[in-house]
Amino acid sequence: MTSPAPSYRPLVSWRVWFVALGAIWGCSFWWIKLGLRAMSPVDVAFTRLLIGAMTLLVIAALTRAALPRQRSTWGHLFVVAVLLNSAPFTLFSYGETHVSAVLAGLINAFTPLATLIVVLFVLRQEAPNPAVVRGLVLGLTGVVVLIGVWRGFGAHQWWGIGACLGAVVCYGFGFSYARRHLSAPEVSPVALASGQVVCATLQLLPFALVVGHVQSHRPWSSLLALAALGVLGTGVAYIMNFHLVRHAPASVVSSVTYLTPVFAVVVGVAFLGESLTWNEPLGALLILVGAAMAQGRFARRAARERPGGEVATSDRCRDPSDHP
């Protein structure tokens, strides 16, 4: 009789993964922009996935993390790979051919609200309350301010903005699906991340072969950026992401995008020389405040600060070692 698989427990607090993941994904928009100087959007997405898959498989071998064996787990990984990897990576890469890395990173701030919209109105896992509706309205207003609709854009810019928003919607579905189907403790985050990125690489392989295009001149900066995008932005980052999915409070998982736009703006302005208009940080701030309001963060904080105030058990932050 075989003994049950041991429960996986993190060696590092989820808070460390939270900050590091926000920094890596914030820099990813900078790395995508550099990669596009050498490759087409499909090739940028495929290359980062290929490098990420190789990185994760090496880490899995070194840590002796066995890949999942159950067919159902691979089915869930295939779906998550579409929603969190192959589709949004391609959409963001295409979007950045028409908009700045700064704007793409700021649009990514809409992820928490997109996740809430999916949970509330598509999957109907929860019923919206007035605070949630107010938060969603504020967040959607932030999107309008962020993209500056009153200024008008050319057709290509609208395609770029639409592609970035489409990627965020994919993330909204992906976070919800992963939390529901891939948060069991029997399989390590390294194994799950490896399986997910391998699936995504195979999904994009035929598209890269048919419609991909690599420039004859490939600057070293582009190659280094693609390496960082693959090793860190896809390989290491997705191990961190599974740590968050499994060990962080439910309200935190998609909230890593609170940090992502900050890093995206800093590196976009500092290293790409991109401009930042007044409406972009204001819109991102409205989105993030709206997300926090819709998630009930302000209400929970007020309840904790009231003398004798109690917070519902379901709203308290669980111990990082607790599994959902």
C-alpha cells in the first residue's frame, strides 16, 4: 500500500513571491517591446514559451518534481495554458506593435476587475452587492480615462488597445479556472507550471511555423530580452504564480497586477524613453481603487479598525500554509 503524496508547503512567504512576480511581469512589457525588434508577435510569444518550458523542465528535474500523471490534470493545464499563456502572450505581443509598453502594462492593471467580472457575471460564483457594483463602475471609468478615448486614436492603435484588453480578459478567466481546478496540494507548483507552459508551447508551435517571422538582423538587446522573458517572465514567474494560487488569500492572487503597472511604467520610461501622459496613471489608479473597492478591501479594513470589529472568516487572510 503506497502512502499518500506529501502536502507541499512553501519555504518562502507568499508575500516575497507577490513582490517578485509583480516586478518580473512589469518588466515583461519592456522585454516584449525589445523582442519585437527581432521577431513577429507570434514568434515572441512562442520563443518566450519555449525558453520558459525548457527552464521549468530543468528546474523540475533538479527538484525531482514529477510531472502530473492524471489525464484530468493535463486537461485542466491545457485550458489554463490557453487562458494564461498562449492567447494573452500573443495578444500582448501584437498589442505592443501599436501601443507603448507603458500603456500595455497599465492596461494589465484591469486584470483584478476582469477576474471579478468573470466570477460574478459569467461563472456566477458569487452575487454582486452594491460595493462591488460601485467598484466595477469606478474601474471601468478608469479604463476610459486610461486609454484617453476623448483624444481619439487611429485604427491601428485601437487594434493594439483591443488586443491588450483581450489578453486581460483571458487572464480573468484563467485565474478563476486555475484557482478552481489546479489548487490541490498533491502536485508541486514546479510540476504544474512545467506542464502548463509545455502545453502552451505546443499550442503555439504550428502558428509559429506557419505565420511566424524572424528578422535577419537580431540585436543582442532583443535576444537578451527574449531570454529574460522566457527564463524569468515565463519560467520562474509561473512557479511563483502557482505558489500564489495555492498559498495566498483568494483576493491576492490576481492582485499582483497592482504592482505590475508600477514596474511597467518605471522601466518603460527609463529604458525605452516612452512618454507618460497625465491620464494614464490616473486611469490606472481608478482601476486599482475600483478593484480594491469591488473586492471589499476597504470594508474589511474598516471592520478591523473598529473597536471589537470582526471580519467574516471567509474574508480573513488565511495562513500561507493553509490550502483552499
